[in-house]
Amino acid sequence: MKETRLAWSVAITLLMPLSGISAAQTPAEIAQAEYEEVLSLTPNVENGREVYMVCSVCHRPEGWGTPNGSYPQIAGQHSTVIIKQLADIRARNRENPLMYPFAIPEILGGPQRIADVAAYVAQLPMTPNNGVGPGEDLELGKRLYAQDCADCHGDRGQGDKEDHIPALAGQHYHYLMRQFDLIREGRRKNSDPKMVKKIQGFTPQEQAAVVDYTSRLRPPPERVADAGWTNPDFPGFVRDRAPDPLPPASATPIMPGFE
């Protein structure tokens, strides 16, 4: 009996600090701590290629995602953006049920492996044929982008590596539409409050126009792959059998989330 009481006492003593830390930290704080830890590490791109095998099943070996918006293009994205989103998903600061099981430490690995895979993804050339919108109201979209998006995402959709603001140039139209909805509706918890406020008043026509225009912003030519390029790091990947579990998103801004 004495030994049992002692065992319980030790267990409680060991658990109390962990419980206190867990209760004191929000998902955003946990994600931020991991983000900062990853940034302090020196990435190994070669190791990142191996880590990326986990990601290639959905994002494809090239990192180009799917034009129907089921998966975003992540090739060429700022490494800080990749790190931030992975940390947020792991900490449940961004809900992404499809990606979460692949992002957890038991599968993806710890902070060093995040640093490695983010560096690998950032150097991949981007698709020359991302999914674009129907091409209507592009002048309206251009005006709205300059007014509401360019200050943060850049006039060419280049984003900002230092502030982990995503590059939008070359991203798929349907993916951008879905994220617009999730952010405006408050269902993407790690959204910048400034962006949420900016897009609250967009009409369906304005949303479709600005997202259509954004999908047509082109990355720098040197960052785009040649036609027909495939990633030589994955010579045996059977691309036409890769899973695509989500249906194509609508071309209209209805609710249809790295999702």
C-alpha cells in the first residue's frame, strides 16, 4: 500500500508541470514556439527530399497540387509559410483534418524535419499551368487586388518571406476561393485578423473577380518549370493514380483547407 501511494505521488508530481504548461499555452502559442524553434535550425535540403515523400502523395512530387483546388500548389512557396502552416496544423491552430495525420511528429518528424522539408519545397519550380478562373470581371478583380490585397501579398502576389505572408502567384483558383470562404467565415483560425476584416464585405461577384485575377498573377519566369517537367527525385511515382478525395470546387463562391 505504501508503495502504491508513493507511485501515485510520483506520477502526480510528474504530471502537474505538464498539465500546467498545457493549460497555460494556447494552440497559437504552441505553434509560435515551434515556428521559432524551426527558424533557429539550419535546414538540410537533401534530407527534406526524403521527408517530402510523406507530402508527395497528396501535393504530388512536383508540389503542384491539383487545379481543382483539392490541394494547393506548395512548390516555390516561402519556407516560412510552409513552417508556419505546419506548426499551426500540428498545434490545432488551423483545422485541417485531411493533413493533420500526416503533419504530426510521429509521421512527419520534429522541428528539424520541418525545417528540411520547408527548404526542399521552397526550391521546387512551380507549375506553368495552375488552375485559373473563368476570366470574367478581371478589371474589377485587378482594382480590388490593388486596393485590398497588394499591401500584404505584394503587387505581383509575391508574398513576404520575413512576415510569413503567402505568395499567391501561381496558386489554383479553386483553392483560393475555398480559403477566401474559410477565412471570411472565421473557420480558418490562424487567419490574419486584418485580412478577415478586409474581406468581410466582399460580394460574391467581387470575391470571384479578385480571386480570378489573383490566380492569373505569374511567378517570376525563373521560378516556373519548363513544360512537361517532372520531379526527378520521384522517378517511380505513378501520378495518374494519386488520390484526389475532394470533388472539384465550384467556380462560384459558395461554401464548398495547406487544406
